[in-house]
Amino acid sequence: MHLRSACLLIILFLTCFLTQLNAQVPGDPLKGYVLDFKSKEALPNANVRLKDTDRGVITNTEGYFIILNPPADADTLLVSYIGYR
């Protein structure tokens, strides 16, 4: 019975340790592009921001963006571009 308890304790410890280790790994980058709905042309220099965070980027000349290590709970992108509503 003592050996069984020790094994369960070790398994519990390893599970907690590996879960914590996995939580510290950076998330996948958030990638995308911004284009005009009607013309389908890329919108360079558009502002792309994660809602309720201070994380954001500007699209490149082809409308593409990458946000590195986005928070796991960020689920809404806000995009703004001069001259668009």
C-alpha cells in the first residue's frame, strides 16, 4: 500500500510539473492579412490590435501582420485604417 501511494504521489507531481512547464511555452504567433472587402486589395500600414491588451502591430506593404506570443485569452482583433469606417 505504501508503494502505491508513493507512485500516485510521483505521478501527481509529474503531472503538475509538466503542466506548469507547458504553460510557460510561448504560444503560436497570430498571423493574417488585412484587405479591402470590396476590391480585395491589401491595406498596408493598417493598425491591428488585440482587444483589451496593449499588443498590436502594423501591416506590411502587402497587408500581412504577425503578433508574436499573443495572450491565450485574447480572442478579438481590432483593425483600423485611415479613411475607413
